Amino acid sequence: MIVSVMANSRRRSTNGSRFGSKPLWTDREKRALVDATQRLRARLKRPLRPADLRKIAVAGRSFSAIKSQARRLGLYEPTRSVRPWTEKERHILVILGEKRQLGARGIKARGFFTRSNSDRQPWPDRSVDSIAQKKRREGLVDPLRSLRAKLAKRLSRDEKRRLRKELGENPRKKTTEDFAREYGVAPSTIRSYRKRWKIAHSWHDAMELPASRRKRKRLAEDTRARNVVLWRQRKEKLLHALERERDRRLKRVGGDRKRITWRRCVKCGREWPAVARFFAPSPKRRGGRVIKKYLKRSCRVCPRRG
């Protein structure tokens, strides 16, 4: 049964006193609320709890307004009492917030400010909201990050329902980035919902997506282009090193080319000294043993790519 307060008992004060757009509680409304709580307490035969106030209806007043006014009038005892933060708690919070850069959930997940952890710390249990508010009051929150969090888009209940349905029905048609662009959120938000709803992509589904194929093709082309440039640079570097070595050998013999055995590369046509520094050796094997080594007909520069 709901104890209802008559609508005609709630009259506005004629002086027009208002707080914003919400009218103040009149004396008649307060007396009606007191009478309703007394009747409800007599029927329940026990002290009132905050949940019991849902059985009281006041015309034009929400449950939050009735609960707040009943608390101010002392009509019920709040189940949760405000516990002030001690200096030890504040010191621990500053260390965790500044040095370790932990958020409220991270602090709670590591067992701090938890009643079950009373053997290690004697302070009472703290909620995530309490820790977050204390961090904000102590100036331990990045203002830019807080502003971004406030301006971030939150999906409505209907959007979440539609997203969950689409994630389950189209595992091979859209990527995480496609869903993020469609709903106007970050890709990490879509991934968190996938993980929360346990409908994440399998490896096979992710590889079969057209966007994944295009991405693999693009990455392969980029890698191939980088390798071409890399091998061309290495080829030029090796060519300069071999030219310096050739000039050094000629200088050692006084510039007399007849004192050096030369060999022409069959690919580039350059002449180099016929030694292993310029031509890679090719071993000849017999019975698993190397019996002789030949020099390849192409120099060390030509086998390089590019």
C-alpha cells in the first residue's frame, strides 16, 4: 500500500520563493510528509529504511526529493554514514595517485581501501566513487583528461542494444573501426563492449573481413616498398666499400693492374680483384666434405635486391 499525500494539501507559497525551477517545500507539505511517515512506521512496526520511502507518494515530488526532505526532517536514519578521511588515508591516496598514476578503479582493484584487506590496513571500506571524489578534491586528477571524459559520447540504452545485435549478426562484415565511425565513439570503446559482452572476433573472422584483407595488402605493399629502398641503400653502401677496397689494393701495388688478378662480373660488367672480398666463394662438396672452393661469376653487389 502506498501512503499518498493529497495534491490539494500542497500549495505554493504566495511570495514566489523558488530555488531555480524547483519550488520549495511548504509547511503543509512537510507536515503531510511527517504524518505519512508516522503512519507507515506504525504499520511496519519498525524504524523506516530509505527503501520504505518509496511507499510514500507526494504529488509533484520525486522519490529523491521525498528522501532528501525526510532525511532533513530526521524521519529516518540513513543506512550509510559519512566517514571523514584520515590523514593516513589521504597520504596513501596521494602516493597511489601521484607516483603510480592509478585511477579509482585501479586503486580499488589492488586491494586498497577494502574491508577484506583489514589485516594490512585498519581503515574502513571506501567505494570507487568516494575514492574518485577524494582524488578530485586533492587535485590528483588530470583536468584535461577529466574534461575529455566529460565530453566523451556515451551510448544510450537503445544504441547499446542495437550495437550488441549488430556485433553478433555481422562478425565478418564490419570491423571495429567501422562500428566506431558509425556510432561516433573510439575503437577502444567498441572493443571494451565486445569484451564485456563476450562476442569478440575470432581470428578466422577477423582475417576474413574485407577491411582486414585490404589492410594486409596495404601493409604488404608498404613493406615491399620499404625493402626496395632499404636494399638499394645497402647496395650503394656496399658498392662504395668495394670501390674503396679496390683503390686501396691498387695503391698498395703502385697502380700496376698487371700485379692483380682481375675478374669481370657477368651481371654488372664491373672488374674486381678475383678474391673472396669481391666475389662470394661457392664450395664444391663431395661426400659431405668441401674439397674445393670456387668464386662465383657475379660480384657481391649484384645478388643484392633492388
